[in-house]
Amino acid sequence: MQAKRVFITGASSGLGAALARQYANEGATLGLVARRGEVLRELAASLPNAERHRVYALDVSNHAALANAAADFIAAAQGIDIVIANAGISRGTLTEYTEDLHVFEKIFATNVTATVATFAPFIATMKAQAAAGQTGARLVGIGSVAGIRGLPGAGAYSASKAAVISYCESLRVELQKDGIKVVTIAPGYIDTPMTQVNDYAMPFLMPVEKFAERGVATIAAGCSYRVIPWQMGVVAKVLRLLPNWLYDLLFTNAPRKKR
């Protein structure tokens, strides 16, 4: 089977770096995107076939730079197989504080709008490849269990991840006839720098390497939607089914991410 050509945003640490290592170990050629260029270069140099990987130090809210990186990677790798819009940020927010409005805007720009901007430059190439008989193209959105129901103190993050989940569903249906699969992965608690600042219990906390293994398998299978770990998927289904009065009762005093 042909080695994969994989483009990953938010690749300098956490889920993105773990996915990069997993794909590199499987022989993939990577395009790695994050703001921290030095960290990205160190990661790329540590991976198998380091000379094949390309590094793009940019902020995903810079859509022109993101499109240029996509074009460069497509040209260098002679196509694209998998695009993972992984870049994301999380902060505690409270609507009553007017200074949190810019935090809402930043979280949506990074978690939602940048997901669209990450996918957009690759779709024409993926369609052309499918028309030429090349199958297996994947667009992968990283949602979150936090997007299943709104969590107190995390209005911006929960809303942004709910938006990612719904957006990817729309895109999946739009591209269904074009030979492009859209995969949504909703992580639960994964041991990364984003969760390591939480000072409350995190059920079913999963090592990031294990997440990467399961994430890559999910993407290869072309699953439309999957929660990782599966235990949090069960929790998410139960939460979705709870009537509002019971959900409100249970979560009014739930622990919150610090502002």
C-alpha cells in the first residue's frame, strides 16, 4: 500500500504530535503545522524519514498562510491523502465578563474557522485524485466530548467543538459522492498539556500515544464519528439523553476550567 501523505495542524504537541509520530512510524510523509517553528523542526527531525517531512510555522488563523502551506505540501508530496484539522485551544470563559468576549472569538477562530480553512485548499485535489481512481482521501475534524453538551465555565470551548461536530457532518454529506470521507473524532480526556492544567478528576484519562493508535485506526477505517476512549462515548450518549432538568441539576456545581 502506498505510504500516506498526511497534513496535520496543531502538530507541535499533544494530540497532533502523537498523531505525527504514529503516522511517521507507519512510513507517511508529513506536513506539520503549528506556531512554534523550532518545536516543529525538532519534532520533524526526530521522526523516521525526517527528510521527507515539511514544517510550516504559522498561525492557523492566517488563512492565506495556511492555503500557501497546503499548496506547497501538495506539490512536494505529489498529492494528499489525509488532512487532520487538529489545532485547538481551550480556556475557561464566563459570558458575564466582557473581557472574555475576545477569548470566545479567539477560540472560535482557532477551533472552528481554522478547521474550514484547513480543509478548503485540499478538496479540489482530493476530488481530482478520486476521479483518477485514487481512493482513501480523508478530512479529519477533531471535536470533543465537551461538544456533546454545554459545560459550565466552558461555553466557548463547548460551543466551538459542537460547531466542529456539526460542520464535519455537513461536509461529510456534501462530499459523500466525491470519494472523500469526512471523519470526526471526539476525544474524551487525553493526557496532554491541555488537560494537565485541570485540577479536577478526569474519568477514563487516556495516554496520548494510545489515543494516536486508535485515532489512526479510526481514520483508516473511514468512520464517520467516533469518541475516543469508547468509555467516554458511552458517557456522552447518556448525557445527550438526559432531560434538561436532570442535566442542569447534575452539572450546576460541576468543576470548571479556570479563566
